[in-house]
Amino acid sequence: MKSKVAVIKTSPSTVLADYQRLMNLSEYKKTLSPDNETIIKLNLSWTKYFPSCSSQPWQLEGVLKTLLSDGFRPERLFFVENKTVVTNPIQGAQNNKWLPVLNKYGLSFTPLPEVKWVKYQFKNKLLMLDKIFPKGIEIPEMFIGKNIIHLPTVKTHGHSTTTGAIKNAFGGLLKEFRHYAHKYIHEVLVDLMIMQKELHPTIFSVMDGTVCGDGAGPRTMMPVIKDYILASSDSVAIDAIAAKMMGFNPLEIDYLRICNEMKLGNSDLNNIEIVGEGISNINFGFRTKRSIVIWFDQMLRKGMLRTLGKIALHPSFIFWAPMASNIYHDFIWYPLIGKPRISKFMQTEWGKLFQQY
């Protein structure tokens, strides 16, 4: 059975209305019911704001306005994000302008570290996560039985080549120390699809490609304005289409290929119907690169430094890694390279829109 992915062009002056048109074009109401509680899982890759890095405020507002206008009750909507060893969800929600959007509609933000987490025994066989966490996989109890909407962005990733709807679950279903999963990232992303299909009645994704990220994602990228937005009820398919638009063959990216083979979704372009804008001639020409932090992480986990990694990445000594990451990202890369890129972006129409929030 073919999957459907909606793709449309947008602009800063029309983006909120375009998100509503996008979601209707994807026929989201056929899969998402207002009668069920719905989690909106935002994407925070950096506590600081950097264009293309995390969910955009217009992405959040466009989806929120659409849901409310279509009869979704505010008390049944839960806007969430988790922390990592290098991100703070509350500060990130403020810096990325999510809180002003939610406040405007009288809604609140739920940091996942503050909710109850429970060990969940998955019925379906997992590829890797049960081996990485042999004492049990803990998930937010509030996720069980609720619909979920993912709000990823179109960008590259140094660990997984591309990132999107599937990877967005990485920050929802796994706790703070999920970096132990990086060594087997493709198998872990497949596991996340298996887990979600067991937990959620419906999974829906709305992806922002107004400002895309090229290069050493998920943070130290070059922001590139492309003016596209995407939506689908198939997380695999929307990630495949985003990958194709970025210039990759989806079936050559392991997590998308395995998901396709296991029938967790479609990443074969022949089995995906595009509605809205045609994408056959679109190729952004993006290339995945690795930041120095991801390069060093990979060397320690599975490269030439893996012998040293057994000691350096042991839980007793791992404190140095987030400290080093924060020093590099927040105090070296961000002021020296990131801020000039942000300043240039703020002069664009999308940058001016961000400042209005």
C-alpha cells in the first residue's frame, strides 16, 4: 500500500495558512482523532537558537492553529520535549520561541524530565535497544495510548546521515543518557519505529523545511532557506522524501532501508505518493559532515580509539563528554561561527519573522 506525503512551498507571509493547507492536503483528520489525547513532540537539538536546528515557532503555531480550528480540545494537547546531557528543555523552549506561542493560546509546555517514567516491556522484538539497556527500557508513562505528532526539521545528521520524524522519537522515548545508543544508531532508529507503533494509535509528522540544515548536523550546520513544508502519517515515508529532497537515496540510508524491509513504513519512492508540489527535480545537494564532537564520539565508540573508549565512556567517567561538548558548541563554535550565520539569517524574511515571536 502506498504512503502519502504532502509537500508544499510556503513563505513567511503565508506560512501559518500554508501549514493548515498542508495538513488538510495530507488528510490528517483521517488518522488523527480529536477524541483522543495527542502529544506534540517538539525537536530541541540545542538549548540555544540556531536556524534549522530545532522546531521553528511558526511550525508549532501553524500546527497548533490547525488542530484548534479542527476541534482538537486544548486540554487534550500535550506539548513536550526531553533533556539530554547537553540541552535544557525549558531554556530551549524559551530561546526557540515555543513558550510565547503556547502562552498566546493559553497552553503549557511539559518538560519530559518532570513526568513519570516507567519500565515498559515491549511485545515486539527489538533489534538493539533491549541490549543497550538490559535492565529495561523506561518511557514516559504519559505516552502510552496517546496519538503523537512529531515536529522535526529537514537537516543532515553526523550519526544517521539525515534526521527527521523517526529520529525525533529518540528524544521522547529514551532518557537523558541515550547517547549510549549512538554506536548502533540505525538499528536504534528502527527500534523507535517498532516501539511507537506499539505505543501510539496514530503517529503523524509535520516537517519544517523553510530553513534546512546542511553539513555537520544536528547543530553545527549551514542554514539554507528552501521554503518547503511536509506532512505525513508515515514517519518512514516523510523521512525518505526529505532525504530525497536533500539529495540522498533513501534506500542507501540504513535506518530507512531497514524500516522499509521490515514494513514499518515506505522508503521506496515507488511506494510513496506525493501530493502538492512535485519533487522529482528537487535536489538540494546537501552533504552530511561530522562535527569534531561527533567525529570524536564515533572514534571512541567504534573507531581507532575504541580501546580508550571502554574507559572514557564508562558511566563512572562519562562526565567529561557533555562538558567537552558544551565547551565546544556553546563557547567556541557558537560565538565564532554560529553567531555570524545567525546574524546573516536574521536579515532574511524568515529571520525577521522569527524576531516577531
